[in-house]
Amino acid sequence: MSPHRQTTDLSQAKRIVIKIGSALLVDQAQGTIHRKWLAALASDVARMIKRGQQVVLVSSGAIAVGRRHLGFEDNRQLRLDEKQAAAATGMLRLAHAYQEELAHFDLTVAQVLLSLDDSENRKRYLNARNTLETLLRLGAVPLINENDTVATAEIRLGDNDRLGARVAAMISADTLILLSDVDGLYTADPATDPNATVVAIVDDITPEIEAMAGHAKAGDGTGGMVTKLLAARIATDAGCRMVIASGREENPVRRIEEGATTTWFMPRATPRTARQHWIAGSLKPAGTLTVDDGAGKALKSGKSLLPAGVTAATGAFEKGDAVIIQSAAGKELGRGLIAYSAADAQALMGHKSSEIEQLLGYRGPDELIHRDNLVLS
């Protein structure tokens, strides 16, 4: 058995993000959605969910669909405001198509509009993560589109590859599938080099691998291989494996499982350990929470940090910032991403979670720091 056989087995994945390229989903000449292809993808998603896996979809295609409905000429480069108008029109039609096809399998679709900024601003990051976690827990299929209609910079080629990777990192997914018009990373451009072969496994994105991406065929998709390598870096750094696969045929996920040509990028850590390293070492703490002995013991047993166990909160932190958790003696117990601002945390400390709404005027999370956003020292 190949040492990579287990790690490339999709049936072993627990949480999967699938990014769908525009060229697969939309007829570029007519601006119509490939409904037969989408129906086949829906059957793939339904099969994965039936076997206990969670699936998130990141879809391109809104601009390609919307521009035809607004009457823009086929070959004209659109201005930013025109792209935004096209996206606003196309997103509605895309979401409706996904809803109809997944409804055949009694699956609920939930549209979520995100931008790259939402994965970089910690407050919005935490909100988005909590929303997606809730949707997945309730059995829904989140459908994520880039929020092109309010973009403040040019909508750049390949952003949905990176957005898919950021989403995978945000929700600690273990697998990211990039479906596009290419079936993997080639050693050279297969259109010009008959000896070019697909690289089946990439354990490290070296300069040699990057050089291959520079010569790989981008085809009709918007991202190209270079942006797929950028996505691979983001995903693997977060402990998520990533596969590039062709989506030109129907049931593309099933074809991956049946041994279709692909390129897999392998992480060196699990999503959980990668996230712990990020919280522990990559974020500058903005404050400190002091906890009593009971809370300290609860943290060591794998529990979240509740308001009742906090005796002091210092610093000018905001929701989503990293904070230090320390004992009454000043010993650092861990670090985590806090769910409340400093002012709110100070109002809540020492109180029960059931009192949050009464104290703040709104019902927030029961935990000051959820165990998924916590790493012990």
C-alpha cells in the first residue's frame, strides 16, 4: 500500500470544502448554469453527507451569470461597478440553482457572503466561523460566495481559490477540493511538452514546484495554477490537505474517489494542531484574563472558559483578539480568542452564562473563550 493511500482517501475526511470554478458551472457564452453538471455534484454532496461528512461549497460564477442578464457584451472588460452589478444579479440565480438541486436530496442550503477581509479581521473571522459551525452542526450545506458586490478593490483573478483555502482554515476543515478545468499540477505545460506528467503528491511547495506552476496550463478558468499554489500554502499551513482535480466530467468528487488523475498537497500537521500553533505563537495577545482554581482545573480537563471562573480582565482587547489566561498566582495557563470585548468581559466576569443577556442586553456565546479557540500552555 502506498504511504499516501490513506491520506488521499476522501472517505476518511470529516469536514470538506469544495471550490467550484466558474468555467465548470457556467456556460461562458450563454451565461447559463450547467444544471445537469450541478445536479451530479449535488448527488456527490448528498452521498458524502449521508456517510457522516460535513460539506461546505465555495462557488465562483456569479459575475459570469449576471453579466449576460444585464446585457454586457461578451468580450468587454467590465469596470468594477459593472462587475459588482453583475455579481449582485448572478449570486441570486446561483443560490437558487444550488437550492433546487440539493433540495432533491432533502438538503438545506445556506448562502454566506464572505470576502478575504472576513478571514483576516479577527472579529469578523470569529463571527463567520461561529455561523458556519452552527450551520454545519444543524446539517445545512453552507454555500459561500465572495462578497463581490461590496468589494473596495478590483475583483482579482483567483480570489475564490484563496477564499476556499481561507474558509478551510477558518473552520478547521481537513480537506479542500479545488474543482477546475485542469486535473492537477504538471511537470511542464502538457500542451507543448508531450513528456509532461502530473505530480501526484506534493509534500512541500518548493521553488521547483512553483516553477512548474508557472508553466502549467491555466485553461479557461479564472484562477490559474499560481493561485492554486497560493491556496495550497494557506490550506496546508492550516493542517488541511488539498487536491486539484478536473471537474469537467459529471460527479467529479466520485471520480476522485475512483482514482481520477489529481494532485494532492499534504499538510505537516492536523487542522487542530495547526490552529493551536497559530493561536499560541502567531497572534500578539491584547489582554489578560485571570481565573480561579476551579476554572483552571476545568480548562485542563478540556472545558471552555466560562464567565463565572474569571476574576479579572485587563487590556484593551476586542472580540476575536488573542488573550492570555493566567492563574491567580500569575502563571500563564493558556491563550485563546475571546468572544467578547474587554468592557463586556469585565461586566460578565464572575457571573453565570445564564445572566449574559441581562447584563449586556443581548444574548452572546455562553463561553468567554470556547475550547476550540483555546490552547493550553
